[in-house]
Amino acid sequence: MSKVSAIGYTLRDKKTNEILKYGETTLSKACYTKNYLDAENAVMRPEVAGSKREMHCWQHRKILEYKNNNAGARPRLNKSDYYEIVMKLWMSGEVDADVGDGEHVARNLIEPIVNNILGQLSTPDKIDEWSFISIILSEEFMSGFPEIAKKSKNKKN
């Protein structure tokens, strides 16, 4: 998601102030017609502002809070939870043939477990990919291959 300015908003019942929907948009109040709002007896209220990603995450958290306080039900006009963008682990390897399949088997077991844990977290620094490449070499290849860690400033990985 981009760093475009966006707002997080609620649609609320005009009479009761009940929350009908949590949403996010870059269009400000232009995202709903007067006819739609009148038909739903709703008013749009801007609640917070930030990047598109921040507002998407805000929307997701607010829907989950609402569900937690309302027996698992979403606000009437929210059709989904609008899942939050989370970091994913991607794993690969450059492995000496003498090592065998052990590293590959371990990597295939670890990756889904870590991704499941990451799926329950939000990343405040907006990194959305964690790449891990294991390099396992025999002693004859080890010299000249120091450990390297990189973080891209332009990408979110």
C-alpha cells in the first residue's frame, strides 16, 4: 500500500449514532453519494488520518474491536474484516550437496510456523517481507563468505 494521505471514517446512524461501518478512503467524503447515505440513514464521520496503509490497519483493528464487543458480529455495513497487511517470511537456501535434504526439510517446517506467528502481528515499521537465505557450505567453501544482513530502504523488505 502507498503513503497516499487517507482518512479512517465511520458511518453512523443519524439518530442513534450507532456505528454502521468502519472504513478508509483517499476520496474524503466523495466516496458516498447523498442518496446512499440517506437510504442507510447514515452520516460519514472522519475519525483519523494517515497513510493508506495506516488507515487500512486502523479499519481492520476497529472492526475486530467491534466484533469482540458484539458477539462476533461486524458493523452492519462492513462485509469483511479487511485483513491487515502483515509481514511474511520467505526462505530459500544455497546449500552444499553434502548437507543433504535436512536444511530443506527444516526450512519447509519453519516457514509456515513463523508466517502464522507473523500473521498475528502488525509491523509498525511497515516492512512487509522478511527474506532469509541460508547458506550452508562445507569447510572448503567457507572462506570468503561472511554473514551478510541487508535492509532495503526503497522496498518494504
